[in-house]
Amino acid sequence: MLAEGGGIALMHDIHQNTVDEFPAIIAAFRAAGATFASLEDALYLPDLNSNMNPPSPPACCNGEIH
């Protein structure tokens, strides 16, 4: 992600190994030069909270929203 100029890392805390390894994952990202921002931070993620138009029906889940 860093080579591409950024991105979003999604991790599920329902998996214990993800929870256990989270501090090491964050440390590795920081060591590689990553910075972190809140998803609500429009300065860093302007398109995330703006006029996004998801496909209709959604591209996943056979068009079903759960």
C-alpha cells in the first residue's frame, strides 16, 4: 500500500490472531513509513465521506444488502 501512495487495511477483530498481532502489525507499518488517519478525517480521505456512488445493486452479495 505504501508504494501505491496509501490505502486502507481492514482487519477483523473477531479473529484472535489478528488481535494478538495488531501491535506488531502497526509497528511494522510505522517502521515502513506509514501514517494513520481516522476514516472520518476528510483531509486525508476526502473521497470517503463525499459524493460516492456505490453500484446499484451492490457489486457483492448477489445484490443483497445485509
